Amino acid sequence: MLARSAIRPRKQNAPRPAWKVAEAFKKWLRGRECAFASPNCAGKMEAAHMADPASKGMGTKAADRNCVPACEHHHKLHTDRGWSALGITREQGTAMAADYWRLWPGRKAWEARNGQ
């Protein structure tokens, strides 16, 4: 006989909080050059999340405001071996993401909507 938990629907995870989601910012980032520009850059651009202890928790992704543009090559390198494989520290990555966030033209409107 099956356990009762085997036939119940799976409990859905809660959606990401609004203050962590900035889809327009990630779209804007995908139009920039790779932050790690080198002769090895290849593939489409992606928004790569930097580790941010203030917005990262167990089982959750960092806030979108902590993204930098990365080509598929560098994004895969980061995913497989970490940011140190790209020659940057967590502090440098966080500062880089903050610079991109400040440069985003839609930042003030997003912050006004989300009470930041």
C-alpha cells in the first residue's frame, strides 16, 4: 500500500519576493558586453548572479540586482568552477554588480515601485 504522501500533490515553493525580481534589469544586462571580456567570449549574453550574503539564503537565488552580464562561456566557467575561475573575488563581483545596477536607466522607477 502506498503511503498517503505518495498520492498527495507536491507542495509548491513560494515565489521569489518582489524585491528580488528585476526582469527588466536582466534584459538590459543581456544587451551589454560581457563583463569578463576576453578573446574566449562566446555565445549569447546571460545575466549571471553574484553571491550576495544580504539577499542570498539557503535554497534561494540572490536578488536580480546582483547580476552582471556574462557570455555563455564565462557563465559556464562560473557555474562549473566559481567566480575565482574568472579571477575575481566576491567583493570585486559585488562591486561590479552594484556598478551595473547604478548604471541601469530603469533603476529609479524600479526602486520607487518596490520601496527600495
